[in-house]
Amino acid sequence: MPECELSAAVAGGIAQADAGTALHHAPTGAIREHLTAHPEAADARRGPRAGREAVARAVGPKDAGAGVTPA
């Protein structure tokens, strides 16, 4: 959820937002893109790295202190 939408939701009285779906789709899409771009990729460790990096981008700087960093 973009920061401006989150701020508007809080101002409107929303006390809780579920970011789980976005955080689920970020790594799945990134791994799929990695495997499509690199069909020879037999090393299973490289696909999840793309997923972790996508989650870190999805979380963004607003949660930078939460310990989520790309590997």
C-alpha cells in the first residue's frame, strides 16, 4: 500500500492494515521473473534472493528499522 494511502486510511480511523498479501506476491513474482530470465538457473538459492530483495523493496524505508534487508 502506498504511503499516502496508508496515511489516509489512518486519518480515516483505520487502525490495522494487512500487508501480508503484498509481501506474499513480491517474492513470488520476483522468483518467477528470475527463473524466466535465467532458465538455466539450477541453483535454487538465487531465485529466493530475488524474492527477499522484492520483499525488502515492498516494505520500503518506512520499516527499514524492522530488520528486513536484502540478502
